Amino acid sequence: MDKKNVVHVKNLKKTYSKKGTGRVEALKNLNLEVKEGEIFGLLGPNGAGKSTFINILGGSVIKTEGSVNVWGFDLDKSPRQVRASV
């Protein structure tokens, strides 16, 4: 039996503007698929974009590019349903 995607992220990118240095890429082409029943951990060094990713899922940070789906709800089309599912 095929398990449903709980989280599906494709080419997610977040770029911040920074004084003096131009742009900083917090996330660069993140691709992720978490299926129903899987256990998932988000690990990485400081500055890797972990908090940025979680904040995008929670709706407090707007992504620059890419697509995010949670339980089949598209973040761009149904942000309330995505936030309620996180």
C-alpha cells in the first residue's frame, strides 16, 4: 500500500537581503518528502536553515521560491490548512 505524503517540499528557496553583502541564501533548493508513519528529524549546523524551514511551514516566513505541501494542502493556495496541520 502506498503511503500518503505528509510533507512534500520541492526546490524550496529562501533568500534574505543583508546590508553590505547583498543576499544571503538561508535555504537553497531544499527537496524533502516525508510519508505517513515515518519519523523525521531536522538536523544541521547553525545557519543551515532549520528554523527558516520550520517558520515557512508555520507561516511566519514567506518562501522565495519552490513548493510546499502538507497533507495535500498547498502552502500558496491553502496557508491556513497548512498551518493547522503543522
